[in-house]
Amino acid sequence: MSGVFGNWLATTYPARAHAVLSHKPGGGYVVSVRAPQTTQSGADVLCSAFATGGGRRGAAGINHLADAQLNDFVRQFFQHFSR
């Protein structure tokens, strides 16, 4: 579901990057990232910085982002896409 919502955000607001986080019942998050459609790059680099992350330049994700990593992810997301 987060991928569908991420795609909707990307087509509705194409100049922005988007991250959709879904809280997992046992703790942590599943993360879906969409790069701005104007650049279609960077999502893979951001997500690959985390142990279970990867994907394509325009769309990537993290299978398990620990609760303790949330602030780091948010910081890196804004640093990465505010260039």
C-alpha cells in the first residue's frame, strides 16, 4: 500500500521527494521513497545507506528501519533532497 500512495504523491507533486513510512507491529518501519520526478534520482543512494535498503534511482525502499534510526533517516532525507 505504501508504494501505491508513494506513486500517487509523486504524480500529484512531481517536483518533491516523498517518503512513506509504515510502522511495523514488532517495531521499526517499512520505508518507501520516491525521488522528485523532475530528477528521477537519489532514492537508491539514500535507501542504500541503511542495512536493508535498496532500489532504483527514482524509487527505492528500506525493508526494516529501526525505531532508533528514524531521526537519522529524516535528517538524511532532507539533506539528500534539499540540494
